[in-house]
Amino acid sequence: GTTLGASAAESGRYFGTAVAANKLSDSTYVGILNREFDMVTAENEMKMDATEPNQNQFSFGNGDRIVNHARNQGKRVRGHALAWHSQQPGWMQNMSGTALRNAMLNHVTQVATYYKGKIYAWDVVNEAYADGSSGGRRDSNLQRTGNDWIEAAFRAARAADPNAKLCYNDYNTDNWSHAKTQGVYRMVQDFKSRGVPIDCVGFQAHFNSGNPVPSNYHTTLQNFADLGVDVQITELDIEGSGSTQAQQYQGVVQACLAVTRCTGITVWGIRDSDSWRSSGTPLLFDGSGNKKAAYTSVLNAL
Ligand code: XIL
């Protein structure tokens, strides 16, 4: 193939990017988006604060702009994210107990119902595990409603949109030997054994010198896939430049392609200037929209 999406499709996979609604009027940005990618994730527009700014008053305008652009271009959409400790609307941030649990479940139900039939996969729960060596859950207002909040969110999402794949998504879960990876693995294993509806695990894959692409990445992806879930690389970016960065991107693509159930890769932005990172050049296109060495190595690896 001559584009990322077409090349990924040759092995039945997708290649996606995060999209910001306020950049859909930038012709360079949209040109690359339309040409290269066949899956889209809203960078912020489908998060809790964006979609429910006031309790039980939903706001889908910017999410719709992205979903409609994608679908009009024949691209699919990953929904991101139904329940998360971060980017909660102000009204939710200080809630607790049963009121918060019910508000979270209502949010999952309302948003997944609104987008029913338009979403390939939802990140139902994002970033619920703690960093460091505990291997346990992150403390958050949602976690304090009870350890079963994650499975409750998955059950609500399944009821609302039975055809969307339901994913758990997190960062720093790439290295098989890390406690956080093991913690998420045990949760997915438990969910599968008890019939909690989970279909996929997303690996954000934000890499930098402190968190490099691990040499055992293929092992991690394969071990999760062997639990009976799809795996996806959901927010890929890699700090660096030139051939070093290109090689690291190649390694990530190769790790995914070596796992039958690794169904696709999404990069977290198009040009370096679109990155959420405050500095650096972590993406596949430079600030002018030119293809970088990393782009070529990804295309050749697909
Ligand atoms: C980031 C967006 O890219 C930024 O624009 C926003 O200010 C903060 O969130 N993990 C996730 C994504 O799951 O939603 C985050 O996106 C990056 C880290």
C-alpha cells in the first residue's frame, strides 16, 4: 500500500489517528487525515467533561463533527472514553458514593446509546491502574465507589451498544515485567473467567526515554491476546527523531503484526505540531505535514 491505512488493511488491520475538531478547518491536516488514516479517535471531544458538561445535559456537537467527518470519509471510529478519573466535568469531580456511581453509569449508558452503531470500539474505562510497584488500582473518586466500578461500566456499555467492542485502555502497560501490566492482566483474566463483557485491551504506547519501547512488547501483546481479547495500540507517540525514532516505530508495528489479535494501531496526532506533548517531535509528520523517517519505517513495516 501507499498509505498507512491501505497498508494496514492488507493484513486486516487499521491505522488510525487522534483528531481534534478545531483542526478540521486546516486543509493540510485534513488532507493527511483523509489520505492516510482509516480509523479516528476524538482527542478530547468524547470525554466526560466534553459530553456531559452539566449533569444530565449532554453535548455532542464536537464529537459529532469528528464522527461525521470520519464516517463521511469511510473511516471507522474508536470511542474515547466513557469513564476516567481525569477530564471529568466539574460537577462530577467532587461527587462520591452511590450518587457518583449512578452518575457514571448514566453517563456510560447515555453516551454509548447516543453513538450506538457508529463506534467500532469504546475505551469504556481509561487509566484505572496505579503507576509504580503495587499492581493495584489507582485511587480515584470512581475507585472509591467500590472495586466493581469497572465491571459495572462494562456491563452498562454492553447493554447500551451491544455491537461495539469494549476495551480497557491504559498507559505504561507495555512492559510485561511491570507490576501495572500484571495488574491489568489479572483484571482481564478475571473478567474473562466471570463473563464480564470485555473484548479488547488498549495500550496507549506513549514512549519516551524514561519509558522506552520494551524489547518484550510482543510478549505483552500476545499474553493479553491469549486471554481471548483483541489488543490495540491506541495512542502511539515516541519521543525522539531521525533513524532512532524510526526504528522504535518499526519495532512497535512489528510487535503488533506478530500478534494475530492485534487489530490496529492509532497514533496520537498527525503532525509533530499537533502533539499533546509540550515539546519534541513524537509523530509521523513534521510541522509542515511532510513525511518523516518514522513514517517511512512504519509504512514499510506494515
Ligand atoms: C490528552 C489530549 O491529547 C490533550 O489534548 C488533553 O489536554 C489531555 O489529554 N491518555 C489519554 C488521552 O487517554 O485522552 C490523553 O489525551 C493523553 C493521555
